[in-house]
Amino acid sequence: MTQVVLTVRHGFSYENLMRSRNMPLPQVVHFLQENLGPKAALYATTLFDLVRGCPVRMPFADQNVPLTFGSIVKAYDSGLSLARLGVEVDQALISPFLRTRQTGNYLLSGYQHVSGRTVAVRDCDFLRERNGGITFGYPDAYYRHLFPETAALYHATPKCEYRPPNGETVLDVYERIRANLFGVLSRYPDQTILIVAHEMVNLCIDAVMLGIGIEERLRMPEKIPNLGFYRYEKSSNETWQADSAFRGKVLV
């Protein structure tokens, strides 16, 4: 038998939705930031967002961010589709964050509904999301107004080396995956393992499986979509081969 690894990114979460939101009255906020400082810009943004009925910052800690309802349905349907492809999953390794647990639970429920297989599940802390530090939870459009020094540092630092305040670099995540992945997989020889994790984590897994650095992987145009599957098969010479038919494959 051959060991197979499937990875999938969690479904679309409220944090994904929040990050794409535009800043209200950006010219006013920028004026306040330039003349009165970031705290004034933050107070104004909080007020503007309160008026339009949404929080200026994600009201959850990163580990507690849930999926949107639509993604819960898509996770279940992805499990149905995975089973209909005849994939026989033996073990699931899941990041302990809520959005990955929800993805795994609903995906495996759909999978079991069709396949009748019960899949063992294990939480794996090394699969946790990259720590975004103190700037986590704000929409992307807010950073340069509310955190001008941090934004300037981000643009001045190589992408893999940038560390948000109190957070992790991309290289930190890559080294965490490289140090743990094969040791954990060795516990499940000749099994098909499903890994449910996050975009950056799955990018790092892909780099490790391909035998390249994370810098090279990030230069590749191929992205990892929400609920996008990747598949790897262990060859007889102990190397891993990526399945070209499962490179970010979305099943629904």
C-alpha cells in the first residue's frame, strides 16, 4: 500500500470576509492620522464603523473565528464529492482553530454519509494558523492608516521575513511545518491522511512536499483557495509526488 496525503484549506471564514472590507471615509482617516496620529485615526474609524453597524476589528480571537454559513454547506458538500471520487480517508489531522475544526467536522460528515467510513480525527497544534500579532483582525485596507509604522516595515521587509508585532514570520511557519510534518506522518504508514489547515500552513506543506523553500513556493502563481485540495503520494524511494489533478482542486 501507498501513503497518501490530502490537504485542504478551511472554508471561507468571517475573517476572510472582514479582511476585504473597505475603510469608511479614508481621506478623513488619513488626514487625522497625518495630523493627530494613529490613535485619532483609530477612534474615528471605530466611530464610522459603529455608524454602519460593524466592528472596526474582528470581534473574535483568531482561534475562535467561525466559518460563514455558506462555507459550512460547501464543506459538507465537499465531503460528499470526495467520497464519490472513491477516496478512502483513514486519518484526519486538523488545526485546532475553530474554522478548521468546523471545516473538518462538516467535510467528514458529508464524507461519511456517502462512504460509510468512520475517520479518526486528531487535533495538531503544529498546523495552527500563522500568528498575526497585534494587527490581526483589521481589514487589509485599514493597516496603513491605523498602523503606519508597521505598514512601512511590511513594505520594507522581504515577505518571508516580515514579523508583525508579537507575531510570526512566514519562515517561522515554514520551519514549524518542516520540523513536524514527516514525524507526524510516519505514525500513519500506508494510510490516506487528510490535513485540514490554513492558507499559509498549506503553502508551507506544499513547499516541503515539493522539496523547495517557501520563498520559491510564494513566487509560484498557483494559490490555495478556500476548500481547495492538494494530493501527494509517497513513492517507493521515500519521496513525495504531487498529483497534478489535485492542485487547489475545489470539489463544489
